[in-house]
Amino acid sequence: MRMMLVLLGPPGSGKGTQAKLLFEQFGCPQISTGDMLREAVRRGTELGRKAKAVMDAGGLVSDDIVIGLIRERLHEPDCANGCTLDGFPRTVVQAEALAGLIVGQFEIRVLYFDVPEDILVRRLTGRRNCVQCGAIFNVDSAPSARPDVCDRCGGALTQRDDDREETVRRRLAVFRSQTEPLIEWYRSRGVLETVTGDRGVEEIFRQIQQVLA
Ligand code: AMP
């Protein structure tokens, strides 16, 4: 059966970076509800307007909205052979909806990215994103040669509004209360593997390849 890979972990645990590597290596599309919501905000759609205040405050957008986004996205032809879900599900309600959407079509595997909280805060507040190509840098661990310019495409680097420290703390608290229960939820279904996420990007990627092999 085709595989649906869920990357589960707190904000800043490296899900997006690893999803991009998985795409480069295996061609499985990265589906990030965070990216989809940010795109809706950028385009100023009704959904974007609804989501913006919640996202800026570090809260979770309603289950109905994100489940709707995922339901539509999974019907796109590039998902026919499987995909990587980055940042979805984030609640038990979302996990139950996902199970219903893929039943009989995909085998689900979940990678939990385990990273200590102090490292997450440092990573998130130091994160810089290229507005043009989406590349992710970090002022401490993976800086671009010039602080405001993307090494890859020359685009401008910015900090996400929700990567400021106060919002980061709120996002981590939301992870603990809303998303952490999913670890047990998936573990009890025998589909969860843990990845030690406080290592270098390449080392984590090797670990993921071993787990999936
Ligand atoms: P991310 O880029 O995954 O950190 O997501 C950024 C923000 O988008 C989150 O802090 C939430 O406000 C919202 N968001 C992304 N994915 C979800 C989801 N599955 N459920 C609810 N809100 C989400």
C-alpha cells in the first residue's frame, strides 16, 4: 500500500526541513498546513483573513478549516502515490479525520521529532525564511552568508511573525496541550517511531531513512 508519512513534532523540531529533503530524495510532496494557511493570508482570501489572527497569536486554526484544506489537497494528482504531512494532524480530532480520509488507500507512518524545549526556542527565534524560494536558514546553526539575503536565490530573508519569542512560547504551550496527546494516540496504534531531533540536519535525515527502510 502507498505510504502517508506524518511528521509530528513541536514547532521548530525540523519537520519542514526534513520534509523538503524527503521530497528531494523520494519525490513525495510536502503538504504543510502552515504553508497553505500562510499562502491564504498572503493572498487575502476569506480563509486567510479568518486564520491570520489565530496564527499571529500562536493558537490553532479550527479543525474544520484545516481538515477541509487537507481533504482537498489529498485529491490532487501528485498525492496519488503518497505524501509527507508536515504540521497536520495537530489534534486528536484531526488525526481521526485523517484516518477516515485515507482508510484503505494509504498506510500511515508517523515520525515523532523529539527535541528539548530550550533548543526549540533558540531555533525558532533564530529562524529566517526566504520570501522568494522558501529556503530556511538559522542565524545560529545554518546562517546565510549575508544576514538578510538568501544564499540560494538572492531573495530577501524575513522572520515569520509567529517566530518572535512571546509567540514561540505560546505555540509550544499549545503543542503540549493539543498535539502531544497524539504521540500516545499513534503509539498505541503501532505506527509511531521517534526521531532524535536535536542533531544536525543530515544526521536526522539518515536516521529517518533508516527508520523508513
Ligand atoms: P506551522 O508552519 O506548521 O508552524 O504552522 C503555523 C501556524 O499555522 C500554526 O501556529 C497554527 O496557527 C496554524 N496551523 C498550521 N497547521 C495547523 C493545524 N494542523 N491545525 C491548526 N492550526 C494549524
